[in-house]
Amino acid sequence: MAEGLSDHHRRLAQQKREAITSSATALFLDHGYAGTSLARIAEGAGVSKSTLFKQFPTKAALFEAIVSESWEQGSGHAPIPPPAGDLRAGLTDIGRRYAKLVGRPGMTALFRIVIAELPRLPELGRMQFQLGKLPYFDSVRLYLQAEHEAGTARVPDAESAANQFLGMIANFALWPRMLLTDWNPDAGETDHAVDEAVETMLARYATGDRK
């Protein structure tokens, strides 16, 4: 019985956490980070201020959680790269997961918040980079290094290669959304964009017998 109650309480806590981060994201977009108070976020989430403060004692802690959870895709950590050995399959898996991640409305909202607040609050940009983009980028860089070491790819500069690959995908799946409110490619169009990015990477980095 105690275990059941504990599970119930955990579910309630998670529901409240999600309500808080959702309320905060919407208010940050509408009123700016600096113009949004924790009290207003609690009101929007339908929770008491004490409940909010238990989970997020400061607005910075709340924004950190939004950034981390946006990039983690619910996994609780940076993405686990696929095993080395098949460059095409590995890049396709990474590319489609990345396109799905950055194409979510929540990710677009996060980037808009950060860009709008950068002149006044550059620390939000650093937070977004260090907690979100950098761990994800490092996972892709390490995957490409592993393919290089396995002999399935020739990648002398894995950092540059990871930037190229993720950049090609973000240029289709993320950045148009920042300016075009009606940009909403379907799954087939997004998969095609990823496949084209994979083909470009294979042409540049795959060893001859692995293309």
C-alpha cells in the first residue's frame, strides 16, 4: 500500500512539474523572462507558490529544467549514440531523432525565448548551450569518432563533421520555424531532408567499402 501511495505521489509531482514548465514556457514567450514572476507561473500552472518553490527555488532553476528536459526528450540524459559499424544506419538514426527533437513546438519556443532575451540576459544563452546543445553535440561527435576508430569512416575532425551534419538538419527542421509560422513539413519531407544529409556525410566521410 505504501509503495502504491508513493507511486501515486510521484505521478502527481510529475504532473505538477509538467504544468509548471508548460506555464513558464508560455509566460516567458508572452512576457519575457525578466517580465515573468514565479508567482505568475504558479498561478498559470494551477499550483501553490510553495509547491513551485519546492521544485524550483529560483527562476533560473526553472529555466535550467526547461532547457534540460527539452534536449533530453524525456530520457533523463544526453542521447546514447548507436553502435559503430554501419555509418549509414547510425547517421540515419541520429538524424531522424535530431529532426524530431528540434522540430517540436517546445524546442522552437525555447529558442525564441533565448534569442529574445539575449541582449539583456546572455546567461540564458549560455545555459541553453551548456545544458542542451553541447551535450547533444558531444554525443554525435563521439559517435563519429567511434566510426573513425572502427574504420567505417574517415573522420579526422569529428567536431567539424558533427557540426556539418546537425547543421544540415537544423537548417530544414528548426530554423525556418523561427521565421515562418506556417512551416510544418510532414514526416516524409523531414525524412527526405535527413536522408539527403546522410548521403552528403557518406560521400565525404565513408570509407570506400562502406558507402
